[in-house]
Amino acid sequence: MNEPNRTQWQIRCAFNGYCKRALKREAMNAHRDTKYRQLREITFSDLSPEEENQLHICDNYFANDEAEQSFVVGGKEITAELLAEALHSLPEEKRETVLLYYFFDMSEREIATYCNIPRTTVQTRRKSSMKLLKRYLEERAYDYKD
């Protein structure tokens, strides 16, 4: 009667030993792989400026193209600089609302939650910002002549 329990015990011990050996081998492999990577990896702080510049590129497709830096809307020529000035002329909270709504594609409800303000305040800020931007651009934009 005691013999079947002993066989079961031996099976458990054998399985336990197998698991321990497998885990030990995996730990050794992981340690070896880590050392292998450490010998071949270089941190960004160790790179020379020339090597750093090889890691990225800057696209300058339209950097010198005047035609692409402005556009005509409603008979007025709007430049990127003028649009940036118009956005900077807005008060901080209105600018944030406009940027979140139009450039980050957030809904009024999401903006309200993000800024911890009522949704109606977001709507009011957005509408009044559009009026201020319109007035600013109408006053400062050049009339377009073909």
C-alpha cells in the first residue's frame, strides 16, 4: 500500500528536478544573451556627433518653395508665419482649446475632461477663438493678386 505513494513521490521529484534544470539553463541562456548584447551595444551618450547625425534625417521637400508656404483663401493670401502669429495672439486657454480640437482631433467632451472645465466652456472658447482668428487674419492678410 505504501509502494504506489513512493512511485508517485519519485515521479514528482523527477519532474521537479527536470523543471529546475530547465529553468537554470534558461537563466544561463538569458545571462549569455545579455552579455552578448552589452558587448555590442553603444549608448547614445557614447556616440560622436557625426555618428548621431547618421541616425536621423530631416525632410526639406518644400523648405525653399515659396508657393507651398502660403495659400489663398477668400481672396486673401495666408502665410504659415501669419497663421502662427494669429494662433499666438490668442489667450493661452483659447489657443489650447483650438489646438486640441483642430490639430489633435479631440472632441469637446474630451477637451473638457482633459482641462477639467465644462463642455459649454470649451464650445464658447472654440467659437470665440475662431472669431478672433478671423478678425486677426482679415486685418493682416495680403490681398491676393494673380
